[in-house]
Amino acid sequence: MVIRKAAPTEAACGLGSQQVEQCLAALGDWRGAVLQRMRALIKEVEPGGVEECKWRDTPVWSQDGMLCTGESYRDKVKLTFQRGAALADPQQLFNASLDGNMRRAIDIFEGQQIDEQAFKALVREAIALNRSLKQARALKPG
């Protein structure tokens, strides 16, 4: 028996956005500003994406599956892409969690700039991968 979660409603997505806004505002320093900027870039690519806070106030962005999380540490912000190992990264944004089979991460330190176009390309690619995996599951018998 396969149990599938219902797609989040628009109201639930709105609550998730409010929750993410609160999580980022609570940081109140450079990490919150970095996460707000990365959030804006994700929304530029996929305005209809789902965002919510999970796991002790960690922002999570999803579209047809999880895209990435935005974790804040004392000295950095870490954006972890769920299926980052499967993504092309020609600009070499991924600089952390490079040993795993699935995830890849981008560590951003205070004052560090990120190539925004390259980041948006990673987000687009992650969405395309999620959609192809979703389609493949839908076609699979069983």
C-alpha cells in the first residue's frame, strides 16, 4: 500500500511562508539577510514553490519534492540541496558535503557574495530533476 501526501493547499503554503519569514527575522543578523536573499532568488525561479520551516526552524523550499534547506550556523549559512550530487554545477557553487551520494551544500560566510545566476540555474535544475523523478514514479506500475 502506497500512502501519498496530499499537495499542500494555498492556505497551507501561505502559512509556511509566514513561518519562514518569522524564522529568518528571528535570526536578526547577517545570516537572516543572506537567507532572505537566497529565498528571493528561489522565488524568482519558482514563485509557486512551497516553503516551510522544519527541524528546529530550518527553512525548507520544495517544488515537486524538496529542493533545498537553509541552515544557519554561528559562522555560516548552509544551503543543502537534497539531490545536489545529481546536479551539474559548472560554476562550482557547491563547496560542502561533497563526499555524499545524494546531497551537496553551499556554505556562505559573512560578507561572501554568491553568483546569483549560477544559484538560480541550480534551483532550476533541481526543479527539473524533481519533476522528472515525479513523472517516472507516476509511470511506474505498482
